[in-house]
Amino acid sequence: MDTDEREIFQFLKSWGANFLSATEVCRRAGGKKRFHEDQGWAKPILLRMVERGILESDNTGRFRVKPVPRKAKHTQWVSPDIAKILAESGVEGEGVAADGNIGSDEHYDEL
């Protein structure tokens, strides 16, 4: 990733799984001076990052860091009683991270 992509990536990473509009990224990621010079400076970079698989966009054109796909785990069915005991002891069944399953920077550098 080049410096502009890295700057956008770090900004969107701080927002976790939330989608942000391109205008909001342009306004906040590059600073006031850059936004006043060119209000749409990040839009082509965002589209390039979507094509490379670093970001994903929703139907309204907002962007976020693309979560790392979870590896398929073997599903073990348990009785409701065992599931209740596991839930009370704090064992999570899904294993989803609280940060929206965002990977390390090295993962996105390889894309």
C-alpha cells in the first residue's frame, strides 16, 4: 500500500466494523488542509482499495475495512444443558472478535 492507502486504512481501521461515507473519509483521514485543497481526494483511492479487496462497500457507497474471513470450524452439536453450562462459564460458541474480525496490517499488505 502507498502512503495515501495506508492513511485511509488506518483511519477506517479505527472505526472497526462501521461503514463511513467517502466524504467523511476525505474530511477526516487527510486533515483539514488536504480536504480544503481537494474535497474528493480519497474517492479514487477508496475505489482502488475496494478492487484490491482491502475495503468493502455497502449499497449506499459507504466503506469499511474488509473483515478477514473466518476459517470453517468443525461444528460440534451439544445438548441444551451442556450449551447452558458452557455459556455460564464464559465459553463463546462463535469465536467472533469484538473488533469486527479485522486482521493484522500484514494481511492487508499482501492484498
